[in-house]
Amino acid sequence: MTWTDGGAREDAVATGVRGPIVATALLFAANGAVFGAIVPRLPDLKDALDLGPAAFGLAMACYPAGALVGGLLTPALMRRRSDGAVAVAAMIAASAIVALVGFSPALAVFAGLLLLFGLCDAITDVSMNAHGIRVQSRHGRSLINRFHAVWSLGAALGAAGGSVAAGVGTPVVLQMIAAGVASTVAALAAFPLRLGPPGAEHGSGRGARPRTPARATGRTLLLLAALGLMACCAAIVEDFAQTWSALYLREVAAAGAGLAGLGFIAVQGMQLVGRLTGDRLVEGVGAAHVGRMGGACVVAGSGAALVASFALDGPVLVAALLVGSALAGWGIATIIPGAMVAADSVPGLAPGTGLAVLNWVIRLGFLASPPVVGLIAEHAGMRWTVAPLIVGGVLIALMAGPLLGRADRAPVDRARPAGH
């Protein structure tokens, strides 16, 4: 076989990264599943510890606090071990912590475990995305959106399993242990399939992306902050879906309890569809154009919900809100993955640094979003809580061109198949 034959070369590259693609998908699925599994059991854990709303909220705040620390630690860990090895180790640690959550005898232990889970989850998040971007670079075609689709699918399956377990009365301890064991098995299965250290992939290093660490300049920090802001605009939509959408449907549209969860399902379902199809769209028209379309969809969907809340009522209003939610969910599907690729391609940074900074800014957004929306609901009314989503969609549409264009120009290595 000669490397001058384009088709043969592409087949060889695809064959060379088949194992790392599976490894990355396993890590994304395990991370999503273990996160999704714990969410439906939080009310049970709250009741078991006899926590009031304030104490429970304080404990839950430990998760993003730990995640902020974990995101900053990841580049140093990846300098000692490869991104794939760090992701596997952190995923196993996170799974073990989840398995222990059900044994929490007191608030302090519960909060401490959430702190450690957030730390390990952030390390897993950054390192598995770094590995996924490296696999994408070796493969020569966009894969990152499909990896994130696998995360969404894993989260949905984990949440479904947790809901079923709660419904049939399975003890939290047993369900958390099962979730932890399943995620550990997936992470261990990924370990032998992962890519080796970046410097060892090509022997002599021919075809590898040169990454010479340098001091971050003001322009570099500004670029990473801008990418973080754009990703936060997408994260606001996710947070609204999981934190406020049920309340919005019940208070604004007078939807019954059985319908209130449909807003979250609409956003997550269309986000999954958008991620499954996003790589083909990105390859066809470019990440920047897809990002602009996504921002426009967020504005259209959120704006339609706001207008409908004043003009419609009854089942028609519920339907309009769900359509708007679905449109916004599709709109943000490729934004965070695209921002990660762009952050990872910022020149002059050590591997994983751009991703770590972006991850840190996104998690700050998740931390700040609920109180901001809560203030709007308190002072302007629940129907106006979609206003930040509209503003976020406008910012995504304006920023996607110059920022996600970096993802379109990110280096892609088609020279040789990856070894592992």
C-alpha cells in the first residue's frame, strides 16, 4: 500500500484509530452514565440525610467547587501521563466515589464526596476531550460531536436506570454500586485501546502536531475567555432545561406534573440528534457556519417561547414551548464541542491547557446561571427567565464566526495511522 493513494491512506488511518475511537466512546459513555445515574436519586439522598433545602443546596454546591479545582489540575496531570491514561484513572476514581455516595452517614461526608466527585469529573472531562480531539486529528474527520452524543446517550440511560431503580424501590446504595461498577468496567475496557502519549504516537514524531509550550499572552487569554463565554451561552440553555424548564411549564403554561419534564426531554433529545448529525454538518459547511445557525436557532426557539407565553395559553402554549425548547436544544448541540476543538488549537499552550481553561469557565457559568435566572424570576416574573437564553443565542451567532473558525482550521494529521 502506498500513502500516495488517498483512499487507501484514509482506510489505513481509519483502521489505525478504530481502537482509540472505541476507547474514547467508552469514556464518554461511562462519564455520562455515572453522572446521569446519581441525578434521580438526589431526593432519596436528601431525605435519607434529613436535609433542609439550604443544607442540601450547600452540599450540592460542593460539586461545582470541586470541578473548578479539578479543571485546573488536569494539565499538570497530563504532563505526567497521557490524556487517555488520566481519563481512565479519573473515571475509575469518580465511579468509586459514586459507589460510596449511598453510604453517606452525615452531611459532611455527603458534601465531601460530592466535592471529590466534581474534582474527578472535571479531570475526566478535560482529559477525555483532549484524547478525543487527538483521535479526531489522527482520523482526519470530525468526530467530537459524536463523542458528545455518546455522553448524552450515556447520561440519558444512566438517568433512566436511576429512575427505574427509584420507582421499584431499589436501595440507593445498591444502585450507586451498580452504576460505579458498570462505569469502572467501561473505563478499564478503554485503557488498552487508548492512544499512547502524544510524543510516542509516531516514533520519530513525523506527522504529529507540534505543541511547544510558551507563556500565555494577553491575546491568548482573551481568546480563551471569549471561547469560554460562547460556551457558557450554550451551557445556560442546558442549565435552564435541567433546572427551570419544569417550573416554567407548570407556572407559565399551567402544565400538569406529567408534562413538566417534557421541556428537559425536548432539549436533551434534540441536542442528541444535533450531535449525532453535527460532524457531517461541520465537515460540509464548517463549524463557524453551523455555530451561527445554532445561535440563530437558540434565539428563535427562546424568543418564540417568550412571545408564546404572552400570546397563547393551554395546550397550544405547551406545544409552542416544547417546539422552542427543541429548537434551542438543537442549536447548542455543536457549540461546546466546537469550542473545545478551538481551545485545544490555541498555539503556544501545553497540551490540555486550553481545554482546562475552557472547562473552568464553562463550570463557572453553570455555577452562576441558577441564581441569575432566579433573580429574574423573582423580580420580573417566570416568563422572562428565557431572556438570558435569547441574549446567549445572539452572542453565539455573533461570536461563532471568528471563534469556531479556529476549529475549522485546527490541524488534522492524515499522514500515518495511529499506533497504540
